[in-house]
Amino acid sequence: MPGLDARVSRTMLVPQSGSDAAHEWHLLDTGPELERRGVAPAGTILAVHGNPTWSYLWRGLVAASLRAADAGEPAWRVVAVDQLDMGFSARTGMHRPLAQRVRDLGDLTDALGLTGPVMTLGHDWGGVVALGWAVDHPALLTGVMSLNTAVHHPDGVPIPAPLRLAGARGVLAGSTVTTPAFLETTLSLARPALDPAVREAYRAPYRTAERRRAIGGFVADIPVDAAHESHVELQRIAAGVAALTVPALLLWGPRDPIFGDRYLDDLIDRLPHADVHRFEGAGHLIAEERDYAGAILTWLGDRAAAPTAGTSAETALARDAAPAVAFTPLWSALDARRDDDGDAVIDMAARGGERHVSWRQLDDRVRRIAAGLASVGVTTGQRVSVLVPPGPTLTAVVYACLRIGAVVVVADAGLGVQGLSRAVRGSWPDVVIGEARGLAAARALGWPGMRVSVARLPRASRRLLGVAHSLGEILDRGTGAALPPEPAADDAAAILFTSGSTGPAKGVAYTHRQLSALRDVLAAHFGIGTDTGLVTGFAPFALLGPALGTRSATPAMDVSAPRTLTARAVAAAVRASDARMVFLSPAAVLNVVATADALGADDRRALATVRTFLSTGAPVGEPLLAAAAELMPNAEPHTPYGMTECLLVTDVTLDGIRAASAAPDQGVCVGSPIGANRVLISALDADGRAVGTPSSTAGVLGEVVISAAHLKTGYDRLWLTDRGALAGTPDDDDRWHRTGDVGHLDAEGRLWIEGRLPHVLVTAEGPLAPVGPEQQIEGSAHVRRAALVGVGPHGLRQAVAVVETVPAVARPGLASAEVTADIRARTETPLVAVLAVPGLPTDIRHNSKIDRTRLSAWAERTLAGGRIDAP
């Protein structure tokens, strides 16, 4: 059996409490092996499999724990059981409901003479049994760990379809016992598919119908309603779990057709202190798809340094690092201008034409929505997913949610349907507020949450979409109603999703204090006052106008597609709002410059009134920034560097970029840290890993490490990702974050960005960042845009240039001899090939971040003689 060390396999006879019977249990137990090595265990991991697996599920943890012991690391004894009638344990022929199985496990640990500390670990229905044992053995318990399990199912909601089918009358025996269908279906859930030898190992204890009886028994024991015999025991365990204060770890595969995110959300409600990690793309057999063992041993190692038992790393970070500075809520400027009839928000893309909303109207709308949401049960800490395009309605809804302490979940349409669905389901909101189109997607894709429609819908549509309330009804309920108390500064405020340009979009968690700090640094650095006025075609900043106390305008565009913004639309928004500041994404700037010929005299006069121009979201080169500056001749162009995790880190002006152009540095100069922000570099080693102690030494290529008052709290339900973002950062009173960006600091303290950490080519000469060579290549008149990617084995990567040409090629393939020669002459980097494509693949939100990982795989296939298709 692949991966299973026969030395840890044993059987033992265990008396059954309350009877004269004794049954033979099979288990994997590393205790004797640790004793043979002379290693004293730090504690015991009691691991319980589900249905229809057996202790073989935990072989990876068994092996990893022994390797840790051999390496001198803290060693945990692993006791992985085969539940009775399962695996290679005895077939008792007895009916064993949930309560009996919890007692069975207690009988085994009594027979083993198990002493604390004990960490329970369970998967599937074994997770319930393990948690039942945990609730019943508080004196031995030191923590709980679970993979895809559930302790509660909401009333009135059908159990998952696969279980309904397997447990249906007339189907149960045939699908679970007389045939191996249930077993085979479960094994088929693994992605990638299980190795045939591993599949055979899982089948080994279940070769005959007689040996599969408990598989059917487990399915039959699922409490489908309150009348089921195991319902009371499940309720008891669920209540007991909610009372646990020991450390907890929840590892989850969200592509599970049985234990979906609904059950994870319930466990988080019961164990709010738990460390949680969702392995995006993993499913039910997460133990076969991801390095769960490494995650568990890492977590156990961290627990020794944990601030307080029962406190998650994220909670501890927010609590311990919250700066003791004055806090002004994000809605304070709105409160201050509640009697002002001047424009607060202008929507140039509104249906039916330009729409103006005054401060008085906005404040009234915010207060009524806030009170109305509170009246239908929306409370502090509940999550509200907002599927509303930027404009006055979105602004009012977001500020209303913030005012009552609800956590706003912002995952914009720029993620695409698949990315948006992943984000919403992963955050598991309590409420979804959206237009009909968004609510239709919520219904079709099975998103959770009470649904609130923006418009009043016909009864049939309302019923079809599952709408509980309309926003108009919420407003009516909130008219004249009192507002609940304001949230605290360090309460959760928002979850903002990243662009997904370097993998699945991640939810970034912010507190009210951090959002207010972002407002303050923006206002201070750019001198924003009540009369500044702001035009923004960049969704994350479209909501900041009211917080800054200045009017804001959204130009006529599709904000999910930045390239739809035109120069005339920007001019119209500036004219309507009398704005002195314009904030656009790089892709939007590209199209604004491209459509400048359509500007009329009035448009150009309006743009000449702009005093500050910002473009952020991706580094902007001097030519594009200069072209935009020509359209706004009296504006100082800025291109701040930041990310969803920290929206403003450094800043550089066009003059600053020009001054840096004479420097010998490679990459894009993004300027110096803003205000009290800090930037350090963690040097890359020869293998391309950022392992250096973060420092400000000039000229060192490495990962960019940042600190700021407005830096995020952490990632939502991504404990391992959080841990990686904090690993090796300075141990001081500031909060830090590893950005994943690669670059260096120059002698003047300016930051130069040279790419992303996953895009670094590790060649025989060492690590090579892509942006510098790309800039050299883009100096060719034949090249519009370039990407440098690697082919070949790690450590021996060879560089390939993939370019968009001028004029564009009709189909992808090798670049012409003329273009290839010109490119090779311009870069110091040896190129094994130059490939030309009609368009480089970019992220959806910004339309500017090139997917070099995807291009690298495409170049490998193309140069290996594969079919030449679009990357």
C-alpha cells in the first residue's frame, strides 16, 4: 500500500463499555516507533477517518510526523484509527449510531491509556466523531483539527444531493453495500485522479458486500431531520463544539459536493478563534490533494508561540498591532455634511443620464438603509456581499453597512463569472444585495445569503430569485428608526478581493481603523479637501469621496472593463463635478490616451482644470504617463504603487520618473514610501527564494516587504497564506506584509519593481527578474508590449520573449527574423526564442497585469512542437 509504513500498523482488543463484548481495532500508531527512536512525543494526534475511507487516509501525516522526529523537530504521536466495522477493524454486526461511535472512540483511548495533551483530527463523518470525543474529554484535550466535516445542518434545507441519492429508499443498499458504487464515487472525487495503487489500497478493506455494511450504515445514520435517532447526539456535539476554547484548525477543500462552504461557515461561527485555510481548487478528499500534513505540523509548531490559547493568528495580529492613535470613523465627513445640499456623488453612467446626489440626500439614504438592515436582522460582524455597480446606490449601501458594523464583501465583476462566484461563495455572506442580474447569478450559482434586490421586482421575479426584501422596503423600514451603536475601531469592516492576476482572487480583510487610515494617508499626501472633487474610474477608490468629504464622480464607462473609458467621458465627469483630481487604472489611461483625438475644445478646457492625476493598479511607464499629462497639462501626474492589501505604499510623479530614467537601475521606479510607510527588501538566494532578512540595503534584488497603518488585517480564511505573508518579517511593533513583488531599493530610497516572485527565472547564472529585460525589448519600434518568460527546468531556465508587435500579428508563432534580430540586439539577456502574439493575456480587472505563468506554459508547449494556439 503506497505510503503506508507497515511498522506503525497494529491491532488491539478493546472492551466495549456497557457490555461484555470486546472488539479488535486496527490503527496506525507511531508511538512504538517514537519510543524506538528515543523520542518523547509532545502530545498525541487522534485521527478519525470518515466514510468510506479508513486510517490509510492519514498515512501522509504518519510519515511526516516521523520525518519531523528524525529531524529533531517536535514529534507528535499519531494514532489513526479504523472505526469499528470499517477499514481493517472488526465487523461487529451491530448497529452503531453516532452516540455509540463516540463512545467506541472513548473505549479505544481508555484502552490505550491515552494521556494529554491530545489534538483531535477528523474528516467527513469522522470529524463529528472526533469532535464528540473532544467535547467529552476536556481534561485531555489541547486542540481540535478538522478537514471537511459538519456538526450541524440547517432546518428546512435538504442534505447534499449525493447523500440524498445514496440514502434514498431502494437505493441505499445497492449503492453502498451490494455494490462498491459509493466507495468508487468517493474515490473519483480526488483531483488529480488517485494513483491506481492508492485507489486499490482504499478498496482493500471493502472487497465484499459483507465488509461494506458499515458504509451503508454510516449513510443511514445521517440525521436528515429531528426525528432521526442521531439528531440529539449531533445537536449535543454541535453545542459542545461552540463551547470549546482550545486552539482550532480548519482545513477545507471548497470543491466538495458534500461538505461545502456552508458547513465551514457554521464551524467558524462555533469556533470563531479557529485558524482557517481554504485550499482553492481542492475537494472532498483534501488529504489526497493538498499537503494537509505539512499544514498541520506547521500549525502545531506555531502553537508553542501562539499569543493566547484559543486566539487565531489573525485576531491576535489585529489586537496586538492596533496602533493607539485617534480614530475617526469613515462616515464622519458624511455626518458633518448631512445638512449640505451640494453634490456628494455624481454618476455619469446612470440609466437615463447624469445623476446628482447631495450630501443631505446621501446621508439620509445611508441612515435609512442602515436602520432598515438592522431591523431585518443584519448585525455587527455579519457579511454583506454587494453586487451593485459603482454609483450613488453602491455608495449608500456600503456606508450603511459600515455604519452598523456589517462586513462589506466587495468582489467586483472584473473577476469574471467564475472568479466572482469563487469569491462570493468563499466568503459565505449572510446577505447579498444586488441588481436582478447579480441576484440571478446568485441563484444559478448557489450563492448563500438572504437576498435584497436593488429594485422592487414583480412578485414572480422576486420568488424566482429568492428575494426577501427590496432596497425600497429596507428604506421604508429604516425611516424614522434608530440606528444601532457604532462599531468599534478594530471591528472587521470589509473584505476586498484581489484581482486574481496571480492565482485565485483572495479576500483581504480590513478593520474600520485600517480603512480610516487609508483615507487619512490619501488626504494628507495628496492634499484632498472638501472642494477638491474627485473623478475616479478605478473601482476601489470610487467609494472614498464621501469618506474624504469631497464630491466624487464616476465617468460613463463599464467599471468592470477599464478599457471602455474614453477621454471625452473623463472630460465630461471633470466638467460635471468641477474636480481637481482624476484617478484612473492603467488600462483606463491607455484607452483615454488612445481616444484623445475625439476631445473638443470644451473637453480640453475642462481637463486643463485638473491639478492632480493618479494612476495605480499596475506600474505605469513614462511614455503613457506623459501622454496622459498632455491631456491634463496643469495636473501633476502620480503613479502610486500599492495593492489590495495596502492600497497606497509609495508614490512617484512624472518628473520623478524622468529624474530616475538616468539611473542604471532596471525595473519600474515607483518612488518613495508615502508618509510613515516603510519598505524593505528580502533578498533572493541562488534558488530564487526570498530568504534574506528584510533590509533597506540599496541594489539588492528581492521580495518587497511593506508596513503601513492602513495595511490589511489578513486574508480571509487563508491561514497559510497569511502565515507566508508574515514569515521572516521584522519583529517590531509594526504590521508587515510580504507583497510577492520583486524589486530593489536604490541609493535614494526609491523602490523599483521588477516583476512578481513566481515570475522570476532561475537560470544557471542565478535569478533573473523579467521587467528590466522587458523594458529593453519594448524599446524596439516593432514592439507594443513584451513579456519575458522561462522555459526548461528550474535552475536552468532559458529566457523567451513573447511580444505584441506593431503592427499586430494575425496569429501566434515565431516572430519575424527582422523583429527577432532587433529585439536580441536591444537586451543583454540571451533569448532562445522570440514569439509574437496578437495579444498578451492579462488580468480581467486591470487589463494590464500580464499572466507570465500562463505564457511560460504556452511557450513550453509551442517550442516543444505542440499545436500553436492562442496563449
